[in-house]
Amino acid sequence: MNTRFADRPLFTLDPKKMVDVGQDTYDLSGYIEADYVVIEGGRRVDPLPVCRTAYSWKPNFRFPPGTQGLLYYRADEEVPIRGQVRFRICESAADFDRGHDLLGWNDVAPWSIPLLRLFGRISFTPLVYLLRREGLVDTDLLSRLERQPPLNLTHMRILYTLDQPFDIQLDAWGASFVFVHEHWRQKIYWGRLFTDQRCTVLKQPYTGTAKARLVVSPLPEHEKDPALLLQFLDFLTPVKCVLPNYDKLIKPPEAGAYLSSKNRKGKYKPRSLPLNREWDPENARHILGIDLGE
């Protein structure tokens, strides 16, 4: 390879072509960011910019030791928009099937760049170029995504279905979500989700990482005014109460239970997010199967 290419040459994102095109693996251990350039016919494709990837949106997070491998595209045949660029840990392209995906900064989910995040950032243009050139994503889908207004998805959880599980920190101040379809998007924000809002507290009483999901409330009080609830499915790290002598206004999280807090009568009631404040009625029909009215 011509040594003038200081950035990492990227020939393909297709695992089936890695060996044939001579795709090298790269050791990213200790780097905050990694740059790549797309190569065709022994030359950098011009005018494509440098592709820059980072281990985390959190500042100064470095790729962990042993991060040697290559970028690839993991397609989703059932729901194509759920495809992701991932990093495969392996010594060489020939070892791809014996390797494993790099985990993200929380060591829970794989490090990834969802397809939706590739649009609106110049540094990801080379990845979109390869997806189109190699036929890894339908060209009509790519064109639709390119035409949609870009979203700042840095702090958002991307959901493709209502029942999709997601990871969440119990000490988070709030949570942002975006429901995604090929033709529309719906953003919601749930502020002070885990916060004890009494002025004498105003803190999150628990720490830990939960796997959870959003559900349409089945409670009678939400029959006319639909709302979302948060249901805990599992816990990926231990739940700990960090407030001394806490009176448990917010109920200790339990698998299968809804996020709940005490009402004025001292009884636990699920915390809810009213849908009428956030949702476009058409999106509610598509995603939730309910009618919010016009």
C-alpha cells in the first residue's frame, strides 16, 4: 500500500468481500478517534472526505486495549433501516467469522453507527458511498434517508418498534427517544425520568443500568388520555440506592415492574408520559395503534 495514505484504507464494508479485496485490520487501541479513506483502484476516492469514527460521544473515551479489527456493515434483512456499521474484533479478514463485535463504552451493547446516523454528517459520507456502491442498502432507502432533514441523534435512543428493549442508566436526568420509520420520525423526551423532584432532594436515588421498554399504559386513568410507561425488563449492572436513609418515594426498580413513585396517599403509581403533548396523531396510529384525535 502506498505509504502516503496516512489514514486507514477502507476497501469494503461487506464481510463477504474482505479477503478478496485485501482489507487490512487496524489496531485502534488507545485512540479517541479513527480516520479512514475509501480506496478504489489503488487510489483514494476523490472528493470523498476522510471518514472519522469515535469510540463514544462522551469526550476523551478511548478505544479499549485489544481493539484490532475492521469496520463492516451488519444488515437487517427483516427491517433494512435497522442496519448498522460495526467494528469486528479479529486478527485478519480471514478470521472475521471467528471474531466478535467490539462493545460500546458501557460494555453492554455492541459499538455501532446505526444507518440513520450516517446522514447529516460529512465525515460519514464515505460510509454511505460504500453502502450504495456495494449494494448493501437499497438505493431507494438511501435516497429517502438523504432527503429527510438531519437529526441530532447523539443523545437519542433509536427505536424501530414500541416494544424494542433499550439500555438506560438509572441516574439519568432524562431520556430522549426517536421512533424511526422509512417515511417518518417521532421524537419524544421524558424529563426527570428517575428524579425525586422534592425540593429537598431533587436527585436520582438509584444507580445501575437497566434494560427497559416503553409501553402504552393499560391503566384506567389513561384510557381517555393515553400515556407511556417505562417497564423494567432486566438489570445489566446492580441497582444501588445512593441516598442515605432514603424513604423510597421512587420505588426500587424491579424486573417486570413499571417505574413508579408514591402519590399523595403514599401508594405507588407508575410514572407516565402523556402522549398528547409529544405525538403527531398520524405517528401514534402507525407506532402505537391508538387514535389521539386531530
